[in-house]
Amino acid sequence: MSGRPGPNPGPNTGPNTGPKIAVIGGGTMGLATAWALARRGAQVELFERHGHIHAHGSHSGHTRVIRHAYHEGSDYVALVSRADHEWTSLGQRVGEQLLVRCGLLEFGASDDPAFMAAVAALGEHEIRHELFDAATARARFGFRVPSDWPACLSPDSGYLRVAPCLSALRAEAEAHGATLRYQTHVRELILGGARPRVLLNDGTCVAADQIVVAAGAGSAQLLGPTLDSTKPVERLQVLRRVQAWTRAAEHLRPGMRALPVWAAFVPEGFFYGFPDNDEGISGFKLACHTSSDPELAFMYEPVDPEHVDRTVGDLDLQPLRAFLARYRPDAGEITATVTCLYASTTTEHFWIDQHPSDSRVVIATGFSGHGFKFAPVVGLAVADLTLEGHSKLALERFSRRAQ
């Protein structure tokens, strides 16, 4: 995977004179943090062990859902709205479409608590949506929705284009003075003393006024030696997930391209997907976020991010093929796959908080497979925590105490 920064939004007006902040991790949240801090005048030095946009972490797969109905908790809804605004404004500044508003179709049984919570959040927050029955959903969108299930369309939702999003964050971070060091592996955090430090693999030690750890799947290994490992939240789990693309018969592809993003709350688990498009890989994309099948319990077994098996086998594809056969048989056969990693907390809520033994270190990790859409807001929250010691954007549920 590759990506190039978008158009430069203009040079910084002068050298940054704020505190020196080391950001560890240059993926989604690391870049968003560097972007937010540099725009506020901090001297930002970011360290990323891989290149700009890569397949080793949580942002592989080319597209990510942005949804405004949030069954994980209605307090996320205001954050999604803020993130929507930030992505839209950023896209306008760099001259690139980052957010595609193709809508979001959700369907499930009327007694499914997660589905009904998502619908309730739409009503509570007065977000545009349309409720309809299964027959209408089948006729309009082609999914084989069971006859007694409701469906909901949120027209302002859609998907984010991963490479343009990350390149836009990079372009503005660098334009505002951030130094981004790729192919640079941080081996260890050294806390205490006059200033916290990061030790690089080549033996170089870099001191900073403050440090942000946003290393995704690598956060647990980096933080482990500095934390009380007896506490579950401090043993972040890294989970392996598979995304797949299908190719429908050519005469069906125009209809597949016109689909909204979709989310299915079905007895087999929680599945989601995207219209047929040409974002990185051509085709109709789908993934299984959670499964109720005991044979797929391996989906919840933690993996070592350093040695994860990225080969996609038949067992990985079993839930996707079963979903397609039951709910979307016209989508065609699976033609491409990728693996990505979830860095998950025990609650599946984000972990955004100061380090328990050194407040000069801020932790931003555990985005649990649903964080990409929030990246600009996470960056702003981390910048607040780093520079001011608190942030209204860092919900109480994101704190270490709440995990």
C-alpha cells in the first residue's frame, strides 16, 4: 500500500516554539495527533517504524465507515459529528474528497439491542434517517432482509478514503512544522527524570517535554514494561480480522455501485460492508466484526503483531461466505482479501488518558476496530491532554479508570 501527501495547505508562519513532543506511531491516530499538535505550535517529532500508509496495522483495507448512529454509546454521536466536520474541512483545504456520503443502511431484528440502540441514537440526536420495512429494504437495496426485520437509512453517513485521509493529515502536519520520521523503530520508553525519553532501535535516545504513545497494535509491547501488567486494560489485546471483496456479474455491478455502506445486525454476528467501488481494490467489500459461531472463536484469540499470520484461509472466509449466501447471493465470489489488526481494550472503548505513573506521557490506543472515523477528534483530544492536561473530547469512558 502506498500514499502521497495531498496539496500543501501553505507553509507555517514560522518555527514552532511550543513544547517538544515525541509522537510514537505514524498510523491513523499518530498522524492525527501530530496534525493537531503542530497546528497549535508544538514542536512535533513523530516516529513510525513502517512507511507512510502500510499493511501492518489497523488502517489497511482502503476504506472505513463513518456512521452517525452509534450503538456503542450515544455519547459517541457528538464526537462523530465533530469528526465529520473536521474531515470535510480538511478535504476542502487540501482539495481532495475524503468523505463519500453514500449513506448507511442498517438492518436487524426489532429485538436486537445493538441495532435498536443505533436507531434510538439517531432519534435522540435528531440525525436524518429513514425507517422502513424489510420489503422496502429488499426492493431498494437488494439485501435479503427477513420479512419481520426493520431497516434504517442514514443518508449523511458513508465512508472515508483511507489513503487520501492519511495523506491529508500528513500534508498539514508537515506544513505546520511537524517532523515525521518513517522507518524508525522506537524500542523503549524511558520515564522519570527531568524529561521522558524514547530509545530507538539504533541506540539513539531522544528526550522530549512530553510523549504521546499512539502505536496501535504495537502499543501493548511498548507500554507493558511501564505499567502494572496485572490490570486487564493494560494488557491490550491485538485481534486479527479479515476484509474481503467480491465481484458481481457485470450486469449487476451498476446496482452494487449505487449501494450505501451497510451494517447487518444478524444472528450470526455483526457484518458490514461497502458499495462496489475502485478504492484500492475493485469490488463489493465486506467484513465480519463479531461472530456468534463457536467455530470462529479464534477471532477473539489475541495474536502477536510481530508474527501475525496474514494468510487468509477457508476458515477466515467461512462467515463471509455464509453471510453472502443468506443475505447477498448476487454479490459474486470473493476475489481479494486483506488482514488488519484490532488493538482492543477489554471494554472495546478507546483508551485516551495520561500515563498512570507519568502525566507527561499521553496514551491513545485501543481503538478496537471502530476508531478511524474519529481520527481528527482523537488528535484534538490528545493535543488538549498533552498541552492542557484535560480535554472535553476525551470522554470519561476513555479513561484508564473506566476500562
